[in-house]
Amino acid sequence: MLDDSLLDDPARLADVDSGGLLRLAALSGAQVRATAETAAEVGLDDLADGRPRAVVLLTRPGVSTIVADLLVALTGARCPVPVVISDELPSWVGALDVVFAHTDDVGDVALAESVATACRRTASVVLAVPSEGPVAAAGAGRAKVLVPRVPVPPALAFAYIFASGISTFRALGLLDFDTEELAEELDREAERAHPGHESLSNPAKSLALRMADRTPLLWGLGPIAAAVAGHGAFALGAHAGVPAHVAEYPHAVVQRALHHAAASAGSKADIFADPEDEPGAQLRAFLISTHHNDQGEVFERSAARDLPGADVVVPGDTVRADPLLRAAVLAARFDLAAVYLGLAAGTLNGPGWPALAMS
């Protein structure tokens, strides 16, 4: 049962959060800075010797799949090189290609085989993995390894994996961003979500309350926002035990029965409404928006008109109109909201937690 009063009681929150997950979830900025330092030390900029034939993103279960989707969305259809997502090394990868991989499992033998093959074919390989285990060993002396320096549970490692990926893409000339600006925005988001701030002024607590006792429909307004929605669903499953539906908004529209049910649900103002009061009220639509230009703002307004009862989740006016920054801030907010919701619902810190989460 949800204990929503817990969220506005910092002392009780601290007692319940025996694993310090709120503190760990607030370390996104630190993860970005640490990863940037590692990238400089391993000479990631050496990748810029020439434009690759293709970039291959090797994904494993967990956050790396979400980061891969976000990287593809950020580079967009105009990316000058193909970006391929795969869970194993494609047979055509060779010396002209770049391979980026992440895994939470230091004993991931399957990924280690793909990395060894990529190195043997003299592809450029970047690994976001711990320094021990078969994956790092497979790339030893040949791959650029960005080891994690800020210990967090795998489910809270979005910022580390994302920073590793965008640093690789920046070295290849496919993305541009300012490391310190990104880290500072994530720090500000963590400060806004501080446990001492009340729910009405805390965007993560507020989001957690709006998702409580509902089935969230996380609908992204565009590919970037849809990737963020995917991360939101992952975070809810990892921390709060809450299932969520994820789609890019045009795909949600053609699921007519679900879209109609969402349109008939109660307004975003009635966060304390009884979910049994009306058909569809157990659903809550969330329009995830990372709009950074006029076209995105028009799309957001149109979707909000279609779903007058939906919550529009945006980074806020203080975040610069840059899609990468805005996506990262919302991903961090979903992590924090999911942890708050998990603590209030009692799905965190049960038997085997947090040791299991940290493994």
C-alpha cells in the first residue's frame, strides 16, 4: 500500500531508504563528470582520425538498450553514418567501423566474444564496463575502456552509460555537448528533487504521486522523448514494481481503444481521485516532451488538446532548449521519481535489497 505521507517526511524517508538509493539516484552529475575524465585519460578523441563506415551499439539487458535508443534518436535520420543497434556483433563489422558496448554483468561471456571478434577485425572498440571480467579482458590493450568511477546500482547507471555513449559520439563528430553544462543541469535536477523539498515543489515527488495507483501511459512526443519514456518505464519496473505502457505518440493514437480510454480518464489535477470512480480512471497518460524548437512546442500543444486529462512532463523553462540536455534531465527525474515511489509503496529495501540491486 502506498504511504504518500512518507514523501513529505524527510526523517522517515531517511529511515526507510536504508540503502541510500535517493542519494545514489542524485549522483547523475557526478557520473557525467567522472566519465568525461575517464574519456580524456583513455584518449577517446583518437577516434576522430576518420569518419567510420558505421557505428554499432552492442546492447545487453538493462539501461544500455535505452541509451542506445536515445543515441539513435539524438543523431536522427540525418546522421552521416549508419548507427546500428544489436545484441551481438554483426558479421560485417571490420576495420572501418566503431563498436560501443556496455554491460552490467562482469561475467558476460557472450559480449566478451563479440568484443574479442571486433578487436580481432581491428574495429575501433569503446567499452563502458568495469575493469575486471571477461569483457574488459577481451578488449585489453585494444579497446578504450571507460570504467565506472561512481558506484551506483546498475539500474541507476543511466548517466554513466549515456555519458560514455555521447562522449564516443562527440569524438566521432556525430554529437556535440558541453560536459560541465550537462553535469550542472543534472545537479540542479537532483537539488530540485531533494528529499527535504515538499511534493508541491519537488518535480520527482510530484511525478511519483501522479503515477501512484495508476497504470502510467508514457507517450513520447517524438523519438527522443519516446526513448526517455522507455527509460521511465524501466525505472518504474526496477524500483517501484509499476508496469507502464510506452509508445511514441503517433503510435499511441492508432491504438484507438487505449487512446480513447486515456482521453476519458480524469484530469491531472485529481491526483487523489478514486481510480474506481470512472472507466479508464485507473490509467493516466503522461505526454513526455523534450521539445527544443517551435515545431516541438506545436506538437506538444496539439497532443495536450487531444488528451486534456494528460500530464505533460517537461524539463522546465530553466533547462536550455537543447534536446540532449532536456532528455538527460527527464531521465534523471524518472529515476528519482521511481525511487520515491518504490520507497512509499514498500517495493524497495525488502529481503535481499539493496545488496541484490548493487550486484
